[in-house]
Amino acid sequence: MDTAKMVVLTAVLLGLICSGCETLQNLGLSRPSAQVKNIQFGDVSLHSAQLLFDVEIHNPYAVSLPLTNLSYQLSSGADTFLKGDANVQRSIAANSKETVSLPVNVNYLELFKSLKNVKPGTTIPYKAGVGLSVDTPVGSSLTLPLKKEGNLSLPEITGTDIMNIWNVIKPSN
């Protein structure tokens, strides 16, 4: 291959790499998509609970799609009660659609401080804004904005939980 062809090929490849998913769309290639299917509480402990974002992700690429970050914000009415980022280390297989549960740890004290008038065990309406970041095959990062509305049942404190808390804090004889 002569030098002129090599320079042109290199320039085209660099242009593709630098422009990311916009170029993929211009070439007629699909971009990944995602949809929040459900938000629910997972593992529960004395101090915190795991909130699971069940997200269906479609990877149209011929290579796996690495997930890198999940930013989230949940509000009920005008009050934002959860906001943060979670590092995600997972990949979606090539040319596939998968539903993954992306976990976020929630501290009860912070949760109930934010929702002052809400009691444990209550179901509240919520609006979620989620940003799922992925690494594309051309080396760029892409954030898929997602929204979801629904009802969320807050964890309830049971008699067993109260006894476990008492066993931790009770004075020694």
C-alpha cells in the first residue's frame, strides 16, 4: 500500500474514533438503548438497603458493550430523596438484549431524613432520572438518559429488626 493511501486510511479511522456514536448513526448503525423496567429494594440490613434498578439494555454492536456508571436521582413530589452515582462493572454481550439489576446502597438514616413525613413500610410515588454510561466500540463514552415513574414500597422495620438493634445497643451488665 502506498503512503498516500495509508495516510487517507489513517485519517478516516482517526475521524471515526474521535467522533464516536454520532458517526455510527451516520453510517446507519444503531446506537445502544436502555429502559428502566423496575425499581425495587433488594438485600436489607439493619443500617441500609440495596436499591435495584432493573434496566433492559439492547446492544446492537458486534462486540460486547461495557457498562461503566449509573447516575440516579429519585424524587417524590418536589422532594429529591436519593441522588448519586454507582460504578458499574458489567458488559452486555454482542447483538443482544439483557435485563440487568444495577445495585445502589441506600442508608436508612439518610433516606428517612429526606422523607421526613414518610414512615417505614409506606408506599410512595416516585420519579427516577437515570443516566447509564457505556463505552462504545469506537472508544467514546455514551450516556443513555432514562426516566421511570411508579410507586416504591419503603422497607418496614419489624419486631425482629428492633430486637436485633436492641442486641447491638443494649447496655452490658
